[in-house]
Amino acid sequence: MLALTRGQGFDASGAFVAQMTCDDPGDYSPGLGIADPPPGTAELALSMVDLNDQRIHWLQLGIPVRTTALTAHHLVPGAREALNDLGEATYDGPCPPHGETHRYQLTLYALPVAVPASFGKDTPPLATLQELRGRALGSARFVASYTRHLPHSPALPRSPSPPRDGPPRGGPSGRLPARARTHTAPRTRGPPWTRS
């Protein structure tokens, strides 16, 4: 049976650590474990949806069927990220309003055929998600929460940075959006730090 498990980026309770959210300039994608795709699986895909407001934060397509793990802040060769509800073809981590907790469902899909290359940076996120759900032979999921502390709260704990070996998120070329590559540029779209 297809399995998706937590890797780097979650605390002992299973919640996201701050480094994988908008409370850290890096906003790294988490590490995940993958096991037991069903017979007939051609490739895998992944989604992350905020269950509080149904916003799609992450869509990853073209994950090779032999993949056993997704390393934090890296794309495996062959995989690509599709447009999300925040207007980017990348991972956008949890970012509920200050003082609130949101729940995020990460779902792995086993697909019998590859998602067409036409699904990607210009496809409406909901259309891509519906395509994954409609094609899937099976899926595995878990829910992880994140509580956004008030601005005057003590500093959030930081976990060690993800390893830098291997291809970065964005594939072997190393090309990522400027924000994701530098981990220093402030977010400028809309009011700062108010994503869900």
C-alpha cells in the first residue's frame, strides 16, 4: 500500500517546524518518505493543501516511481513544480494569520500515466489538483499543523539547515525563483507574512 511519511521539517508532535514556513526566510520544502507504489504506477505526484481555507500551497509532478524519499528543499531529477494558489510554481510553506493554527494535508498520488507536460506553471492549481485526483490509482496522505506565533512571542526555535548536497529544488540546473535561491529576499506580494 502506498505510503507517505514525515521526514526533515517536522517536530516530535508531527507539526511543521518554523524553517518550513513563512516564519523563516528560507521557507524550505519538507523532507518526505515514499514507499510501496501500487503495480502499474508510472509516476508519482504530490500536493499540499491548507484544510482551513483550501488553498493549494504545493504541487509537485513527475516524481519518478522509484523515488523513496524527497530531500528537504530539493527536487528529484525529472520532477517539476506546478503553479500554486499563491501564484508561484514552487513550495510555499504554512503561513496562517498570527496566533492561529492551520492544518495542511500532504497527499501523494500514484499515477498510471505521466501528467501531460502542459500541466505546470500556467495551469490553474485547482485544475492540476483535480487531474491528479482523477488519474490516481491510489494515494497516501497525512496532516501536519502549524501555529503562527504572535509577533511579540519569543523567537521561534530553528532547526539545522537542510543539507546542500545533491540537486537543489528546481532540478539539476539549480534554477529556482530568486527568493528560493537566495533565502534572503523579503516577500513583496500583498501584505507581508499574511499567507494562510
